Amino acid sequence: MGFWTPNIDLRGRIIRGLMTLVLFAAALFAEREGVLWLAVLLVIAGLVGLVETVRGWCLLRACKIKTRF
């Protein structure tokens, strides 16, 4: 299996999609509170989650780290 090969099923994609929404919401909240550096980090994490959701690929699993979903 290659590094970029899809490695999660529909359940994992749904969980990562929900995680992405939470990260973007938290980024919006952090930006409104004036904590710009935290908002930027949360947006970056959300973008990674978005890529994982769309591709069906998990970064941790690609690095041989066991995940629950």
C-alpha cells in the first residue's frame, strides 16, 4: 500500500468530516475572541481534516499509527 492510498471507510470519513466542522467552528470562535494564532492553527488542522475526509485517507494511519476509526 502506498502512503496516499485511501485507508479509511465511510464511518471514518463521517467522523473526520464532523471533526473538520468542529475545528472550523472553533477557529471562528478563536478569531472572534481575538486569538488569531489559535484560529490559524485550527484552520490548518481543519484543512488537513477536510483532505482526509474527501480522499478517505488518514495521516496517522498512513504513518502506521493505529486509530480507532
